[in-house]
Amino acid sequence: MRVVQRIPALLRERTFRRYWTGQTVSLVGDQISLIAIPLAAVLVLGADAAEMSWLKTAELLPALLLNLPFGAWADRQAKRRRAMIATDLARAALLLTLPVAYLLDALTLGQLYFVAFGVGALAVLFEACNASLFVALVPTESYVQANSLVNGSRSMAWLAGPSAGGVLVQMLTAPIALVADALTYLVSAGYLARIRPVEPPPAPGGKGHFTEGLRWLLRERSMRALFAASGTIQFFNYMFHTLFVLYATVELGLSAGVLGAVLGAGAVGGLIGAACSGTVVRRIGIGPSIVCGFVGFTAPLLLIPLAQGPTALVVALLFTAEFLSCVAVMIVDIAAASWQMALIPENIRARVMGAFRTLNHGFRPIGALAAGVLGTAVGLRPTLWIATVGGLFAVLWLLPSPLARTRELPTPAQDPVPAA
């Protein structure tokens, strides 16, 4: 009985438990791809800094091009869950083309670019529908707990995925390791097919439907500040991540297994961050949690371009940076996601989130391209210094905004669009 009582209340509800389980399995697979696809480019096809930049750009470009139209489409649908199942199946099929091409000795960078773009586009559609499905499953007062569980799964995926990915790459080669990710999408689709939530009704169309979410986002002062801060983080963080695998394997000389262990070790910090996020929010408030999370996420990454010398010291610095950064990123992700879900009106939720991701994630391919240009021009380590120092300035957008002083989640009775 005591064990049952310690299980979070939401996980004792069968519908949410199935949703969460499918998400958890899929997130583990995503982390395998995160390390396997770049390593396929580097180790199998010999990609250089510019080609790695194009690969990352292909992965991220759908967020810039498709979030707004997919958000507008999702708000007008009554069966968003079915669309999510279809995207899971399509992503599995796309990923399976890579090991097949490798076995036929036909794998090319062009195919990697195509699959990265296709999987990215399907992920955008999945997330556009997922926001509305989440609020159909979770009451407002449980948003922080639910986001803690989902982000805790993300941390577990960071722990298991890269380590498993690194081992699979060493044992099977990078393209074959992607079979595992394809299987996780099939599992996710199976769990989604087993739930029957009452989804929010579709929003009416009409004039201004496409841009209504964008207009609401730009009117709401705290959302504007969060967008600016997140956009700054996205630009510099994706400069960093575009070159990190290349930097770690070529300049620092780490093997795929060690790299996977470093990335997985950061997930321990993520688990801690997810576990303590509710306590942090209760102690200091939702807004201060977001501000502290931004600082805690960016500052430790300075240790990575600083890393040099004996291998043991290099690995220790990378472990420390990943651990501390992941503690903070879980806190800011959980707090920010809960605040947005409580604040955004239901009938424009997918469009607001689509607009936010379009503007916000649009900085990702720009950052990836900048990484390629700077990495080629000045080298890997100097580019990582620019990326990590630049990310520290993101918090300056939040400090003068009302969000920094907001302690409680908005309630449905609040005016969702305060004066700017």
C-alpha cells in the first residue's frame, strides 16, 4: 500500500499512464537518433563541419517553416490523437530507410538530409497536436506534476538513450542502431491507440484564423519576453550542439561510447531537476524558477570549450557541465511549459504554440548555419566559446518583464491578454 501511495496520482490514472509510457519509450529512441545520425555522418560518410551544419539545419528547418501552418491546422481538428499516431508510424518508416540503404551500400549525405527533414516535419505535427491532447488529459492544478513526469521521462531518455546509442553504434554501426528508434515510434503509436480522451472541440475558421496565435503572442508582454529569451538560447545553443559531436570526437578524441556516457551522465542531473522542480516552484514561484533555470542552464556549458589536457580532466569537465546544465534545463522547461499551458486560451492553444515555436525554433537552423560558418572560419573551440558566452545573455530579456515577478500559475478566470 505504501508503494502505491508513493506513485504520483497521475500515474495511477490508466489513460495518462498509457500516454506517459508511450512518450517515455519514444523519447529514449529520440536520444539514440540524436547520437546515431550525426555519428553516421561523421564515421560512415566522413562529414566535415559544413556538412554537419547542413545536416543539423535539415533537421531543424521544419520548425521554422511548418509550426505556424500545422498549429493552425491542429486547432481545427477534432481527432488530433489520430494525427499523432500517423506521425509516429511515418517517422518509423523514414528511419528504417537508413539502415536499409547502409546495408545496400547506398547511404548518402543527401538521404541523411532528407530523413532528418522528414522526421523533423513529422515531429512538428506531433507536437502541434500534443499540446491539446495534454490539456485534455491533465487538470490545470496538475500541470506542474504532469510536466515533471514528462520531463522526468526526458531525463531518463537522456540517461539511457545516448549510452545505449553509443553502445549500439559501436556494436552495430550508426545506421543499424537507428532500427531501435524506429521501434520506439511503433510502441508510442500503440499506446496512443489505446487511449480515448475527450479532446477539445475544433476552433472555428474564418478571417484571421492563421495569424491569431501570432497576434496573441505578440500582445502578451510576458510571452514576448519568454520568446526573446528562448530565441536567444536556441540560437546559441544550436551553434553549440551542431559542433559538439565533431568537437568531442575529433578535437578531444573521445570514442562513441565515452561520448554517449557523457551525454547520459547529464541526464542524472535532469532527473534531479525534474524531481525537485515542484519544490523549487513552490518555494520561489513560477517566474523566478524560470529566470534561475535560464542562468543555471547556460553557465555550466562554459566548461566544455574550457576542457583540455588529460583525458580524465576533459571527461570530468564535460560530465560536470552536462550534469549542472541538465538540472537547470528541467526546472525551466517544466516551469515554462506549465505557465504557458495555464496562460494560453484553449481555442487558440495550438496556434499560439505554433507561432511561438516558429519564431523561437526558427533561430535553430540559423544557429546551426552560423556554427558551420564560424567553425570553418575560426575553428571548433572558438566557436563553442562564442556559443556558450552568448547564451548567458538570454536571461536579460526576462528580468524587466512581469514574468520574473510572477509566483503563481494563471487561473482560467484571469484575463489572458493583459495590456502590454
